[in-house]
Amino acid sequence: MTSAPTKRSVPGPENITRVVLDNGMVVLVRENHAAPVVVAEGLLPTGSIHDPDGKTGLAGFVASMLMRGSERYAFDEFNEIIEGVGANLSVNASDHTTDFGSTSLAEDFPTMVEVLADTLRRPQFPPEHMARVRSQKLVRIQERDQDTQQVANLRFFETIYGEHPYGRPTSGYAETVSAIQREDLLAFHAGHYAPQSAVIVVTGDVRTETAIDLIRAQFEDWRGDAAGTAEAQLVAPVQSTNGVNRLFYPLPGKYQSDIVIGCPAVARSHPDYDAIRVANTVLGRFGMMGRLGETIREEQGLAYYVYSAQDANLAAGVWLAAAGVNPENVDVAVESILSEFARLGEEPPSEEELADSQAFMTGVLPLTLETNEGVANTLLNMEWYGLGLDYIERYNDLIYGVSPADVQRVAATYLRSDRYTVVVAGPPSAG
């Protein structure tokens, strides 16, 4: 078994400072003075799960409007400040969170914290920018709805999750985005943007005390109701999809069919999460995209691309495979994918196959931690999912602790031949 990295060489309890402000915001800092750069990444615990009925895409619309003008910085002034110091700042919404991040030179970090705080806390949602943002979103939705790969992915999640919020696209639909008004933005911000359970991670060339003091000065007086707390993340239980669902969505004028096929799996906190991660690497991630790539793309020549993925969220998860194929090969490609699902559950991987996948998974993490962005993102996920500050130190043991029998067991448990969903999007002739 490969030993875990030394405590001094990776982020861990010895070199990460974690502070909870009086308003409930969590701050994590890890110093790295190798280069004069500071990265801040964070999240607010509100996202598309809080979109009201008929306003799918509202959380994303709010996030897109935050940098269009705040109480202190008009749109042009905001851009002048960010561009003037060669920094960047971004805000995006996902299922459960609104994620934000900035990268700047160390000397400009105080300015970035100030701008970030005003952007998150005091946006103005200028009416003149709403039409521009809405138009951009509608164009992207129109493009999405004409892309076979995106349509297959969208319809898959709609089908497998049904009425659950996970079945709705964060970007929304044309009709729901068109219905959003400025009053909706104001109400969503007032009702869901709050410091409780928010997280900010700072990595790079800054002293820990300085970073905490800067964030405390800009954020600690922020107050809000409980709409953004961890309790508000609790959504309705996901109802497991029963039986087999096979759906086809015709897109005239296309020459490729895209397939998404998968089964209900587990949430991020489930004990089987790591075993599925390893099994998924064997199935469709490692070495020319694992068994799926070797069999379906290389040996059978059925797919332009093929891979598998584990999508594990707070409340539920799915285990899926995706492929792009010639429309004439849809049926045989689907059956080949299902065959690989079954094979993984019927026979354990070889010791060599498993060891190679585990070496790949443990070898990627140190590369991720070579950058401040990678460290910040990793620490943010550790805090959000409650993994503990020693997670990186335990990571190798978690991965190498998965046995061939574990891989076979989770495949047999979740990749069920009697409970899966297949969605195909492509030219009408493929149906």
C-alpha cells in the first residue's frame, strides 16, 4: 500500500487555519509564499435548489448580475479596478451553492476582498444590464437545446431525478429565464444570500492573521436570516427510478447521436462513495477511458468518445456513462455499455487493473495541490462536505483501501440491469 504524503508537504491540520466568524462564516487560510499571488475561493450555501417554481435559472441569473454593479462600484468602475491590477473575479451558481473566486497579486489582495464583499453583499442589479444578461443566457440555452451531447445530458438528469430539484438545469429554460424580473433578483438575494455556513478559503502569499483580519473587516458585520444555513440545503428525498427508461430526442440536421446511460447511486457522504470512485475509474476513466474506451471505442470502433462518471451530490447521486456515436450504432453501443456495466459486477477487476487505477487516482492529487487554485478548491470541497482537515492525509488510504471485491460489489449494487435510464439525442433517423 502506498503511504500517505508527509504532513508537512500537504495541506492538513498543521498548516491550515480554520476560523468561524461571529456571523457563521467559515474562513480557511493556508500560506504559500512561493510566488506573490493570492487566491480566494468560496461559496454561499444557496443555488438552484432554491429556484422557485416557474423561475428555474433564477440563482444563476442572480450570480450573473452580481458583477454588473454594486453599491460602491458601478459596472465600468468594477472592470477598471479588476483589469487595472491584472486580477480576476468570478461568481457562478450550481445546485446547492453560489461559488466565487479571485486571483490577484499579493499586494492587491486587500482591494480584491473589498470588491468581493461589495459584490456579494450589496449588488444593485441595474435594470439596463438585465436585458443584456438575459439575452446572453437565452442564446446559450438556444445553443444548448441544439447540441446533441447537452440535450442528452439535460434530459437524462430530468428523467432520472424527475420532480426533484436535481432534475432542473441551473441555467434554466427559455420560458423561465424570460419570466425572471428584477424584483425576483432582489427577493432571491435578500432571502438567500447570508453569511451563515458560507465559506472563504485563502491560499498564497499572505500571512494568516492578515487574511483573517481583511475578511473579518469586510464580512463579519454582515447579517442575514437563516435561509442560507446548512438546514436550508435539505431538499426532498430523491425517489429511486424504478424499471428501465429509454428515451429518444430527435434533433433535425444533426449527424451524431449522443448517449447518456446510468443508474441511481449514492450521495457524497455515503460509505460506498470511494469504492464507486475507484470502480468508476476502472470502468471509464483510466487509460484511454478505462474498460469502456478499450472495448467500445478501440476494439469495437463504435464511439467517437466514451467515458463514465460518478455524480455525487449532497442528497443523492448517479453513476453514468456517456458516448457519442454514429446514429446507426446507437443500439449496439447501448448494449455494449450495459454489457460492461454487468461485467464489472460479475467479476472483480484484476489486481493489476485495480492497482493501476488506484495509482492514477492518488497520483493526480499531488499535481492538483501544486497550484494555489488547486489547494483552494480542494480545501473548499473538504469544508463543504465535512471531510475534515486531515482528509488529504487520509486520501491514499481511502483509495488503496478499496479491494477488488469492493469494486465488484458496488458495480453489482448500483449498475443494475433492471433499473437504469438511457437517453439518446440525435438525428430523427436514429430513433
